[in-house]
Amino acid sequence: NAGVTQTPKFQVLKTGQSMTLQCAQDMNHEYMSWYRQDPGMGLRLIHYSVGAGITDQGEVPNGYNVSRSTTEDFPLRLLSAAPSQTSVYFCASTRTPSYEQYFGPGTRLTVT
Amino acid sequence: QQQVKQSPQSLIVQKGGISIINCAYENTAFDYFPWYQQFPGKGPALLIAIRPDVSEKKEGRFTISFNKSAKQFSLHIMDSQPGDSATYFCAASMHNFNKFYFGSGTKLNVKP
């Protein structure tokens, strides 16, 4: 099993550009989430999904969109990048019923 | 408003010593409390987790102590080793497990 994979590992965007961060898991987990990690703030939930076709907002959803067309994939879209979105982004999937959460290796995004 | 408060921000411990990291929460609906370990450049990895029906859980050198009345829980690392040097995050989740709220993290440095 590859677990949770994320691409790209690094990305630099200019303000106003859009892009999609990819996330995939091969563990057949229904629950998937996106977090951003900023220094001194831990991880904050952006969006999450409880299954294909079902998504909802987390703590910091503004400026981000998600969709879940398959169990395996959960892409995160930045609509119009802003410097405040400079962060490290982690995707996670959650096993049920134990609710153990598995994280991907992260994407480091810089918006100039 | 941070749902889970973690302290200290950083911790230096001698090899063989005990590392203690504390977390506090306000929302009594939380009923799952995991700890994650994160090495530089990697995603967080689940270390140990507890549910509020027990006061302590031990796995190897790692122990969670849980005080339901005080709404606090802590991670104890016994016989700390240089390889334990990492950032540790506590988290909390509610019964539906769709949302995890993270503490701000503790950077542990175990000196040889």
C-alpha cells in the first residue's frame, strides 16, 4: 500500500493564480481531510469528506474548494492564490471504526 | 478560539529523562484524543490515542494520562531518546470523528 500520496511536494504561485493540490489514498477509507500547517498554529482543518460526493467545511475553508468524485481521490483547489495561503498542506484519510488518521507527506506552497 | 491548548511550545530533555507535554480542552463533546509525532519534512504520524472512559493508556515508552474532570490530557515519554526529537501534536475529536482539532505543537529536543 502506498498509503496517502500528495502531489506536488513543492509549489510556488503568484498572487491570483489557481492550482489544484492532489491527494489520493489506496486504503479504501471513506473519511478524508485537508489541513494547513502554519508555525505555532498546529494543523487547521480546511475541508473534509465523509465519502464520495459528500464534502463539508472545516475551520478555515475560505479560498479553497474541494470535490470527491471517487473514494480514492480528494483534490484541493485554490481559486485565486493569496500570500496568506503560503503554508504546508496535508491530506489525511481516516480508518473506521478505529478513527486512526493517516497523513500524506505534505505540499509546501509559497504564494508570492 | 483554539479548541485545544498545548504546552510547552518547546522542551529540552536529557537522554533517559521523562518528557511531559500537556493539553487542555473546553468542549466536553470531545471523546477521542490522539497524539501525533512529526519529523521535519514529514506528515504527522499517529503515536497513541485515548478515549475518555479510561484514565491512562500505555504503549511502550509512551503513556497518555487523561483527567476528564479537569479536561486535560498529557503525553509522557519515558526514557527519552535522541530519536524521539520531533514535534508532537495533541488533538481532539467529537463522536462523529469528522473533525479533528489540533494543539499548536511541542518541539521536543532530547540531548544525548
